[in-house]
Amino acid sequence: MSVEAACRRISVKPGEADEPRVEYADGVWRIRSTEAVRQILRERDATAQAGFNSEAIPEGTMANEPILFMDGEPHRQQRSKIARYFAPKTVADRYRGLMESRADALVAEMVAAGEARLDEVSLRYSTEVAAKVIGLTNSNLTRMAHRLERLFDQPSYDPATAGKEGRVKATVRQLRGSLPMAWFYAWDVRPAIRERRKAPQEDVISHLLKEGYGIPAILIECVTYGAAGMATTREFISMAALHLLRDDALRARFVVAGEAERYAILHEILRLEPIVGHLYRRAQRGFTFTDGEETHVVADGELLDLFVRQANADPATVGEAPLDLCPARPLPRGIGPEVMSFGDGAHKCPGNALAIQESDILLTRMFAHPVRLAREPRLSWDDIISGYALRDVTVTVG
């Protein structure tokens, strides 16, 4: 699939603009309104995680639940302990030097070669940064990046259709994911755990060991933070670069802008092009939410499918021309510039400061040189989360 023109959303899915703001059928709510999505994500203790394969893991498998699967008070306590690794000041003080040195080295390689695949470069870069934060630093990082790539390239578990999947299909899906997970554990997670048991460091794995987490839970946490810190940042860097390459005026503005203005541009690109298009929650009790003047009643046990892409382009929130790229567009109080791209409420992504700073550092160094798109990249979709994948983003540099 070829990529369309810029200044507007690039990752366009046919028909998504015509879907209703709120709809309900067979126990599943499909929510595309910013107001409603935000309310549901902020509804305290009314819902539980239902996405990211959480409902596919048998109950009792792990003594310690990963933070992504936690809810309520246990989630709040663990989140407060983990948050320090992703705080803006920590990111700037502890990881900025690493980002800058790796970005300098990678861009120098690109200039020397004259041509490079940005999706490969951004994967190497985001893997090295995330590995430092997580503590996955005792294996070959290039090979780990490709092991994670294979791990993420698996059939996803869709809670909306899980009951219709069938035993054979479910078994095949689980088996396909088992081998990449085993390789990731054996080559990357186990060596990191072994070293941190001997000498704890300031990273996520050391913290989990201190908290008494077992191997299965630590493995899931590493996969979770790997997906958030490596796979998603890789996609965003490629997409942000594509917007800048397609729009000469935007690129010229980005190159001379100060950090605050560059961040505004990146946040607006992220609003238009959220990496994860769906968030799933399961109601743990009855509650209500509103969209405009309409009130909707959710029953205990019902599934809520939150459409991030549509919520980010809701004219009632973002104003006119919601699919146009307009940095620093006026937004209602309490709505961040990326709208719902990092989620909201208790499960809002803690790595937002890391992702934006990391992307900005690589892109500013790359665009300090003449950069041109060598050929059309390929855009594909994960139908479960509506996440896009940009591949063969080949650029000439220098």
C-alpha cells in the first residue's frame, strides 16, 4: 500500500471517518468520542485492562501481575514506584546523553553510507535507549531488536471476538507466540536478571527483583516495556520523519525551531498518527458516561473498545480540519496536545516524555543534513489495534 500526500493524516483507513461516535452491540461498546474515551479511562476502579492479551493469560499463571494488567490500588502503588524511571527530569538527567551519543553515531553512519532505511535505524536507536531504562543490557542489542520484532509480529488476541475464535485457532496463536517469547527470555531477559541479582542497578528489572517478582511477571514486563519503548517509538520516528519529508515548509520550520516548538510539531503528528489505535477495558461495575447531551449506561462485564484514532480526530475536541496537521492547535483545558495517543487516567503511558525527547533528538540530528525520501515506503495495518507499520522508509542523507 503506497503512502498518500502529507499535511494531513497519512495512515488513513477507508470508512473510519463515517463510523458513529458511540455504538453498542452484543455486549461491546465502541467509543470514538474524545469526551467519552477520556471519561471511561478516568472512571476510577470501574474498569479493568482487557487489551494487550491480558484476558488471554490464564488466571493464577503469575504470582505477581505485570503493571499493565493491574488495576485499582495495587496498580496505583506499583505505578508510583515505577514512575521515577520515566519522569521528565530523570529522562533528561539519566538518558539524554545516551540518546545524543547514539543519535550522533547513527546519523554519522547514515551520512557515510549515503542511504539508509530509517525504520531499521530507528529500531536500533529505540532499542538501545529502552534497553537501558528496562535493564536489558546484557545481550547483543541488534539481535535483541530483531527478536523483539519477531515477537511482536504475532496474531493478536482480540477480546471482542475471543469467544468466536475457536480452540484450534486459539492454540495456533498461542504456539506461534511461544517460540519468540522463549528466545527473548533465554537470550535477553535471563542474562539481565542474572546480572542484576548479583549487582542491582537503577532500572526496571532491578526494581522488579527487589519487589519479589517472579520470572513470568518480569518477562511480561520486559515485553510490555519493550513494545512501548522500542516498537512504538520506532514507528513514530519513521512517521514523523515522513511528515517532515513530505512537507518542505514544516521541515524548514522544524529545523530552525526551538525545543518547545519542535515538541509541538511532534505532538501534533502523534495526535494525527497514534501508534496504538484501540484501547480495551472491561467493566467491573455498572457506570455511566456521556457524549454531548447523551448519557449511556454500561453494565458490569461489558467490553469497551476505545477508538484512539477517531477520538484524536473528534471535531468537538480538536476543532476544524481534524485530519490536518496544525501544531499548537487550541484544545480544551485538560486535553494534552497528543490528545489520547498516550491514553489517559491510571493507565496513561508513563513513557511520554521519553518518547518525545528520544524522537526529537534523532530527528533534529538527521535533518541537520539534506534528507530525501528515496522511494515510497510500505504502510500496513494490525487489524486488532489499528496500529500502523511503516517499512522500507529509505532515505538519502548528505
